[in-house]
Amino acid sequence: MPENVRLRHPRKSWSTGEDLVKRFSFQAGIQSDKISILNAVWDRELGHFSRHWTLAGVRKGILYVKPRSAAAAQELQLRSGEIVKSLNKYFGRAWIRAVKAAAK
């Protein structure tokens, strides 16, 4: 081996399970705490409308909801601004930017 070549010491190769989950969650864009809060307040904030709408997911600040009927989809569209405001009050800063009907 040439004299000017140094052997590199490997970096810390072991990670805890918690570190791996945090890293994956960050890379995948998963925010489980926010999703848990959203699920907990969904029925409370939407009242009887929550029976007609099912949470499908959140992506890039857009909340996707599956309506049970065309009338429920229309009502969702009309109330989307109100829904955004009522749900965002549970988070430190505004997280949901819009509400859209998800494809069935």
C-alpha cells in the first residue's frame, strides 16, 4: 500500500430504531403526529358532515377526502375554506392549505 494513502475509519454504522424511523419519516414526508391530531378532531369539527366524508390522506398540504355521494362532494367543495380554518387551529402553524375530493 502506498504511504500517502490513509485508511478511513468507518463512520458510526449503527443506528437506533428511533433514528431510522425519524429519518424515514422525514424523507417520506410522513408526519404521524399531525395525522393523529387530524383523525382525533375530524368528527368534532365537522359534526354530522363527517358521516358523509372519509379522510383519504394529506399530501403537500392538501387534504384529500372521499365523499359518499355527488351531493357530499358539492358540499365539501362549498365548505372547503371553512374546513381548512377549523382544522388548522389545532396545529402550531397552518398545515392544511386546501381540501379536495379524492377519486373513489
